[in-house]
Amino acid sequence: MDLAKIRSQFPILSELTYLDHSALGPLSLSVRQAAAEALALQGEGSVGAQRLAAAVDVLKEKIARLIGASPQEIALTRNTAEGLSAVAAGLPWREGDRVVTDNIEFPANVYPWLNLKARYGVETYFVPARDGRVVVDDLIAACDAHTRLVAVSFVQFSNGFRVDLDRLGAYCRGRGIYLCVDGIQGLGAVPLDVSATPVDFLASGGHKWLLGPLGLGFLYLRRDVQRVVWPAEVGHHSVEQDPDHYTHYNLTFRPTAEKFEASAPNFAGVFGLSASLDLFHTVGLDAVAARVVALTDRLCEGLAARGYRLRSPRGPSEKSGAVTFVSARHASADLHARLREARIVTSLREGAVRVSPHFYNTEAEIDRFLATLPRDR
Ligand SMILES: Cc1ncc(COP(=O)(O)O)c(C=O)c1O
């Protein structure tokens, strides 16, 4: 991995110590160039349209490779919330059905389920997290005969906790309960292979750890569950449309996840995310994940040595790219501001400072971050 070459793609890295990928990924020069290329193609009007459209299949192959799916199981969306909402709006709910989730989810993975109550009488049950952990046994214990779906984040936004999707998925699959995952805080930092992990739906935006433009995300729908979800948003892309006869209306859905795409996507986003995924596939997802673990382990050791209290569970199967911490002596907002003054970018979440380095951050940057914090004992 040629770190210097990769870093030169991200101009912000020479200006700031950027440790905020849980909030928003910066765009590489290649991604910006690819997005500009899409706009230039549309600058040619319909002349460039074929080349724009061809990029969609290429992107879907790269997304499929990222998560161990097939391209036919990928629908392009704008963001995570849209993907989760498509699942919520499309499943055939019955009054009294139950969705099980937990009480530390990001709202994108809460409101689509709460929204089902008034319309269908679906109840959403919130399993309390324990010490920042979403405990699989607790989720399982909350599933009853009415439970149709379990909705969790792969990685939690507030503390980087990673749930055991293998065990949860095995349980859900065995009971005929759908497992729907908000993937945005994990994908691009922590590997997830849906050919091995029993997930039914996986929604993500491309704009955090995947380092793609805002406004382009995707929804994975496992092949066998696609027929159960009614496409709630449809248009000429969703159906077997004869392009020579647009007025020969024929509501026959395409046989793949394309039926969940109503019309043309945001092509600047398509080109941009495609360029970004090239970086991940070139470096290798395992190499990316190994560096994220090494950097965050160093971060945690340094924070503990300085007396800070970690809010992030850091067991081997629990860790991810985000680390949150609090101080007994300093307000989190003050620490956050002090870091920002030192040109170190982090976030404040749920009363804690959240630090989220990516694979191209360096050990020296982690040490600079640590050296900027006052000792907490
Ligand atoms: C777990 C999680 N889900 C979803 C989102 C945002 O979703 P969207 O892609 O709809 O903007 C965030 C953003 O902070 C998040 O942390």
C-alpha cells in the first residue's frame, strides 16, 4: 500500500488531520474528476447518454464485489434512509406485526419503522442497549411470533459498536424473520460478506467510509426476498419498458433489483462512487480493515493511557473505525473545540467525542491527536 500516493489524492489531508469519516468522507481527486466527467457527458445532452447509462452496470458490479452479492441484487438509491424506507414501504405488513430494533439506532433506521404504525398497525419494539452494546441475545429474546423484521445497524453511529450479524442473521433466517441492516457506518472500513452472513436487506449511502459523493447509495435485496417487497416507487426503469413504444404501457416489473429504481440515477454520484470503489478494490478490503483496526487500537491505548473513558466497546468482534470517549474533567464540547483549533477534525455525538480515522490516516496523525488532548488524570 503506497500511503503517500493514496494521501496525495486527498488534498484535505495536507491541510488538516481528518479523523471524521463517521460523519462524511472527503472526496479524492479521482472521485471529483469522475463526477465532473459525468457532468461533461451530460453536457453533450442525449449524445452522452449511452455512456452515462453504461456506468450503472459497472458500478453495480463493484458494489456487488464489495459485499459479496450479485449485481442483480443491488438497487441504486440516494442514501441509507431511502433504501430502508423502500423496504419498510414495500413489505406486506399485517396489523399487529412487530419490528424489533434497539434504542441507540440512528434515526434513518428508526422512522421508516415507526411510520408503519399509523398506516398498518405495525409495532416497533426498542431493545435497550447495554453499555453501548446491542446484545444479540436481547434482540433474539425480543422476537415473538408477530416479529416480521429485525432492523439494526452493522456499526453504531454513536460509539462504533459492531453487532454480531452472523449470529443474529442465523437466528432470523431460521425463524423466517427478515434481517434489515443499516450498513453505512461499517461498509468501507469493516468487511461484510452477505454470501456468508445471512442478511436480507442492506442499505447504505456512499458518502462516509466509502468516500463517494453525497446523493448516491444502494440497497442490497437478497434475491429470494425481492419478490416479497412491493416496489413502492416505480417508473419507466422499474419495468420491462419497450423504448421504441413508451405508450405501450406494461406494468411488468424487471426480474432484478432494478424494479426498485424508478428512473435515472444521479450520474455524478454513480461515476464518483465507482471511482472511489476502484481505490478500495485496488488496496483490498482486508488491508483497509487491518489498518483501520491498527489505527483505532493505537487511539484507544493512547486515550486510556491519558485517563480518558472509552465509550466504544472494543472486543475483537465489536470494534470498527469509530472510537468515542469522554473525560471526567473536561466537557466533550471543549475537547472537540480544542482539537478543531489544532486543525484536527472529529465529531461530537451523544455527549462524547467521536474519532474516526480511515486506512490512509497515519500513526503520526493519531499521535498528534493524542498529544493535543490534555491529560485526564
Ligand atoms: C448509522 C447511520 N445510518 C444512517 C445515516 C445517514 O443516512 P443517510 O445515508 O440516509 O444520510 C447515518 C449518518 O450519520 C448513520 O450514522
